[in-house]
Amino acid sequence: MINNIFPLFLIIISFTTSIYPQNNIAANFEIQEIGKNIYAVIRKDPPGLMCDGNSVIIINKDHVVIVDAPEASNEIIKELKKMTDKPVRYVINTHWHDDHITGNQAYHDAYPNAEFIAHKNILEYLPHQGLINRNNMISSAPGGVEYLKSLLEKNESMAGGPMTDEERVSFINDIALVEHYLDIVPNTEYFLPKITFNDKYILEEDKKIEIIKAGNAHTAGDIVVFLPDEKILITGDIVVHPVPLVGAEQSHIDEWGATLDKLISKNAKTIVPGHGKVMHDNSYLSLLSGLFNSICRQTKDAVAQGKTLDEIHTSIDLEEFREEIAGDSQLKKILFNYYVKGPGVTAAFNELNKK
Ligand SMILES: [Zn+2]
């Protein structure tokens, strides 16, 4: 047994070193210019079970506005200081999950005058559900890492059968991200935003920045940031590419499609999702809107026929969407089942029972 485990560590170390030259998973992002003095910080991780968030840097005449503060914020601040010596004045959190808010403390430490902006629901969720999420993650993460290491050791896919190269790279990256999370998050206090709002909050000190609650979706605290002059839309986790992230308990799948339709109506030229690549048209948003509406419609019909939750999980047909999102990728098919089909049906079922 020990002989089997030991070589695994060698494999992991050699893979992580070759994928990350400085062996620094936190800095695995690239900074893309998406407008004049506007930069998207896009994670380069492969699709996986674990992730850290994208963020956006907006450099105004005399200060900087940041959208989202992921776990890698110390590394982002290092890069920001090379780009400008202007101080960060505002940090906007698109919602209250750790991969979008953990870095608030880092921004506060580096820029003590920075002010933090979020939807008012964050004050309710972050200290309660946020803390429960965090404690669940901290207690379950080591077991998850062991599970992934055992799959790597056995060269076995989560779907059964042999692991593909894509899964191997993804799981190794997941392990590095989880280990970074466990390094950073348990040692970081929640930092609650002081500026909160209900429908809309506008910053107009230089570039016009609209902070909007378009509707419930990934959470009840989702907000988006829209720069109307540049037609740049920053969506948080209302849009996640290539596989959306649905929470069985915390997502509002019955409202998600309508929320996406409102974002589509903005006709943005540049869309920065909470995770995944920058996009330049609405096609992926339309796909997701159709997917979430289909989950809700099929679940509602099945409940009307008297089916149980277990039966609906088996009978629901999302093949058309899974094909579009996952194609031939075994990894993305696994992620689709894990992050969309399973929790999506449960969320839709629970919402129907609440009504
Ligand atoms: Zn996220």
C-alpha cells in the first residue's frame, strides 16, 4: 500500500512543478486588457471540481476600483502595484462565496482607505450560510484531496474506467487549489462590506460603473457590474464557463433564466464571467438561460406527474445541453453532472415545494 502511495506524491510534485513554473497556484492567472485602463484577471486553471475566482481592475484618474476579491488577491495586488501606484478606493463583491470575498482582507491591509460594496443580502448570508459553507469546505476538503489522490493513483476516472489526461491535469490542479484554500481561508476573517444596496448603486467619479442586482441566480446576493460606455459586463457566478456552478441549497434556479435574459438585454461587447474565459457575445448566456429553464420546466412537469426527487434525477433529459457544454470531454461530462444536473434538479424540486 505504502509503495503504491509514495510514487503518487512524486507524480503530483513533478506535475505541479511542470505546470506552475514558480510552483505558485495562486498566481495562475493572466491579466487581459479589456478596455482603456480596464483589465480582467482571468484564472488559467483547467475546468475542475475546485476553483478560484476571476476579478477585474478598473483604473480611474486618481484611484482604482476592483471587482471581486478571490483567494489569490495578494498575488493580484502584487501585479496591480506594478501597473499603477494609484490606491484601491472601492472593492465590489459580486456575491458572498469565499472565492469572491476572501481577498477583502488583503485589499484592506494593502489599501486601508478602500471601501467595500456588495448587495445588502451579504450582511445576512456571509456571517451565517457563508460560515457554514466555509466550515463544511474546511472539514471536507482533506477527504476530497485524499479521494482525488486515490483516483490519480489508480488512474481511475470519477465516471469509472480509466482516467483521461484532461481529468489528470484537472485533479492535480484541484488538489493545488484546495491546498491553497486551506492555507489562506481558515486564517482570514470575514470582512463585511460597509456599502450595501438593494437594486442599484452607481459610481460616477470617473468611468461610469453601474452595480446592479439583476435578480437571484447563483445566490440570493448576486450582483453584476456594468460599464455602459465601454459595454463591459462583469457577471460574477451568474455566468461560469465552461460548466455553470449550481448550488442545490443556495441557487435560485427558477429565477436564473430570467436574470440571464436581463443581462443579455444589456448587449455587452465584453463579458467577464465569475470563472472562465472572457466572452464577446451573448450565445453562452442564452445557452445557460435555456438550460436552467429546461431543468425547471421538466422538474415541474415531473412533480405534476407525481414523480419523486430520485425519479426525476433519473428521468430528466438534459442531453442536448450536456452535449453543447461538454462535447466529447469526459471531464466536462462529470462536471456537468456534478455541478448542474444533480444540484439543479434538487434546487428546482425544493423551490417547487416552497411555493
Ligand atoms: Zn465563484
